[in-house]
Amino acid sequence: MSRLDARAVAGGTSQTSLIERAARSCVRVIRGRYTRRPAAVLCGPGNNGADGWAIARLLRAADWPVTVYTLTPQKDLTGAAGQVAKGSGLTAEPLRAFRPEAAGLVIDALFGAGLSRPLVGDARGALDSLAEAAVPVVAIDLPSGVDGATGSVLGTAARAEVTVTFHAPKPGHLLSPGLGLRGELVVTDIGLPQDAEPDAHWNGPCLWTLPVPERDTHKYARGAVLVFGGPRIAGGAARLSAHGAARIGAGAVTVASPEEALDIYAAHLDAIMVKPVTDAASAKRLIEASKAKALVIGPGAGRTDATRSHVLAALETRVPIVVDADALTVFEDDPDTLMQALHEKAVLTPHIGEFGRVFPDIQGDKLSMTAAAAARAGTTVLLKGADTVISTPSRVPVINTSGTPWLATAGAGDVLTGAIAGLMAQGLGAHDAACAGAYLHGLAGQRGGRGVTADDLPGLLREAGRAVATR
Ligand SMILES: NC(=O)C1=CN([C@@H]2O[C@H](COP(=O)(O)OP(=O)(O)OC[C@H]3O[C@@H](n4cnc5c(N)ncnc54)[C@H](O)[C@@H]3O)[C@@H](O)[C@H]2O)[C@H](O)CC1
Ligand SMILES: [K+]
């Protein structure tokens, strides 16, 4: 039984009445989405299976043709599943007799939050055949086989059209491959206590507030951002970051360019300023002169000694900073130096490859990996993907799923980096800026849809910000 269920039960709500409420909400969702048709309800030995038995009883009462398939022989069921099965008045078939093609809808109630080992035997056989079939599946709490804590698949799992869960999403609904298997996620309230701290939050505007400029503001008060640019050949990445910062509302954005690339940057940028930078001392002078409230370093920076020394110089100023791409990779042979230089106003934005270079020994599921990295870095780490995870020491981690596969396009990450810096420059802390930036960036990608490119994203970020902001 989960921590939350145990507390609800201890608080006086019986397990069977929680199951009854859960089943009623599932049946509401099922009947709201599917017309009456032959339903196969696959039931496991635990409370997920108990939900299944209660759903079967309610569907039968609504005159649906229902067949229950049970993994454990009905006479051997114990606990809530045994009790609910007994009270249902239904007789089950063994799970091995299940044939998906005979059903018009399959209710997957084999395992939920209590899955503890890989599926084998009849459960595996049933889910393998279901995964191959074309019949719609409604998963109860989780697609059986998906680990609710990590989103990984233990053995096998069948893709659901809809997953109905209770109280709040679990990490397994938000992290790949669970994210791709659960279909539409419906979260229903069954009266569990509200105060328990979740394992992770699902990113959205209720977690942060976008900054709004004061009436009598000026461009530097709106937030100045300094983006370190790379050599002539790779300037696009820093420009995309600069546009990302500007389009999320920073008031003044400057690109710090190597002398040899100044003309190229100047020719490509209008609203963004360009200033020369040479060595670490000039980098520090420029940070001060540009009144930067946030810095970006890494996109297109080059894996060079100059990048490394600019990162360390920038971190020494303790101005909020996003450290990305080459600025991470350049520490591949000596990650400790980066770890020691980092401060709590930094955000690291690695993809999984860059993550492996700076945290080579950290492995496991994405939520634990990101938490371990944040603890070591002592600051916010945002690990990118379809399921971006943002972790900050002593904060509940946040999972962002607002993106789209169309965002897997060259340069999209550079815009995200700039967006986060743009929000920090406007006053958001590292954690909130990373969360809000990731959310808006995903929304921008959704708005762009098929064929969106990184060049489109800054403009779309502006639209996404306007859609989310209250003023
Ligand atoms: N608030 C809520 O979230 C509520 C959830 N409900 C439902 O209860 C389940 C969780 O029930 P639980 O009994 O803890 O776990 P499961 O039913 O998922 O399974 C446990 C059961 O299965 C055995 N087992 C685990 N892994 C395997 C395996 N690979 N092969 C075979 N057997 C396995 C384990 O030993 C146990 O016997 C939650 O998901 C919701 O659906 C409540 O209905 C209401 C409140
Ligand atoms: K299930």
C-alpha cells in the first residue's frame, strides 16, 4: 500500500471505500469516452486488481457485457481483491484464456503502484498479446508493467488509450517510457489527504509566476542578459540563446563575442547588442559593464581553454548563470573543478550525453540521477528530454512534459538556455526559471508543430509567454 493510501486508511477511510471511489471515477471516465461494448477486465492480486473487480461490477450494473480475467485463481484471492471479488457476484476466467480480439475494450487492472518485479508467465503473456492488438485499453492507475516511481517498464506493458489515476500523477506517468505508454492521463480526486509531499511535481504555471515589469521600469531593470558567443563558424547557437532570452522578456541582451567574430555577430543581430571579449579579466569587466543579471555560457562556445576560463570567471562573479553544452563538456576530464566553482544561482542544462560527461558515475532512473547531480552540484540541474527533469537541492523535483517530438531539432536547446537566463534576469530564482523556461519552451514547440525550427522558437516563446502570463 502506498504512503498516501496508508495515511488515508489510518485517517478513517477504509481501503474498500477508497477502492469503491476509485472504481466509480474510472467508470465515469470509461462511460464518458466509450459506448457500451464487450469489456474484458484484467485483474491482478492486489488493490489494482480490486479496483478492476469493482469496475467490472459497476459496468455490469450499467448493462455492459463484462468478462473478468484473473491472474490469481478467484478462490485464492486474499485481501481487498478477495473481498471485492466476492461481493461482485461475478465469476472470472483465468487470465491465460484472455484473447484481446474478443473484446471491444480492455480494462488493465493487473498491477499498479505495487508492481515490484518484472512481469513473467500469464501476466506477461496477456500484456504481450494486448500490446500487439488493436483494441483500446484503459489502464487503471498505470499501464501494468510500468514502474510508477521511474516510468521504466518491468518486463512488458501495453499502450493505453487512457490512464485513470488517483489524487496526483506519479513520476511513472511523466517519465519515458511510461509517458509514451499511458495515453491520455486523467487524474481523479478520491478524497486522499492533500498535504502529502509528492515524489515529483508535474510542471505547469501553478508552480511559478512569470515576472511582470513595473510601470516605471527601464530596459536594464527589465533584466540584462550576457550571452557568451563562440567562434565565427558556430555563432548561431549563441544568437539563438540571445533571442530566447529577449523573447521571454529580458530588457537588454548582449552577446560577448571573440574579436574575430564581431563583424558576423553584428551583421546578424539588431535588437541584441554585441561586445568584444578576450580573456577572463575582460569577461568579468563585460559582465559588470553590461549590467548583466544573468549569463549564458556554452551554446556554440567551443571546447576550448577560452570557454573553460570564461566559465570559471563568470562563476566567480556569482551572477546567475546557465551553463550548457560546450561549457559542460569542456570539464569532461575534470568535473570536480566545475563542481567546486558552481553556486546556487547556476542552472546546468545537459542533455543525457553532456550529463554523462560531467556526472560519469551517476546512473539509474532519470529522477534519481537528476537529484544526485543537483546534490553534487549544489544547484539546479535540468536534464533534457521528452521528459525533462528539473532538480534543485531541498526542492521537490519537477518533471516537464509540455514539449513535442518536433522540438528534437538542432538549436532548440540553445533557445531554452537563453529563455532560462532571460527569466533569471527578470528575477526568478534558478529553480523557478528552469521550470518556467522548460514549460514555455515546450509550449512554444507545440505551437510550432510539424517542421518547427530553432529559428521559429524565440517568436513562439513570446506567444507562449503571452498565453500563460496573467498580465
Ligand atoms: N490513492 C491511491 O492511489 C489508491 C490506489 N488504489 C489502487 O491500489 C493500487 C496499489 O495496490 P497494491 O495492492 O499496493 O499494489 P498492486 O495491486 O499494484 O500489486 C501488488 C500485488 O502484486 C504483486 N506483484 C507485484 N509485482 C508483481 C509481478 N511482477 N508479478 C506478480 N505479482 C506481482 C505483489 O506481491 C502484490 O500482491 C493502486 O495502483 C491503485 O490502483 C486503491 O484502489 C485506492 C486508493
Ligand atoms: K494497471
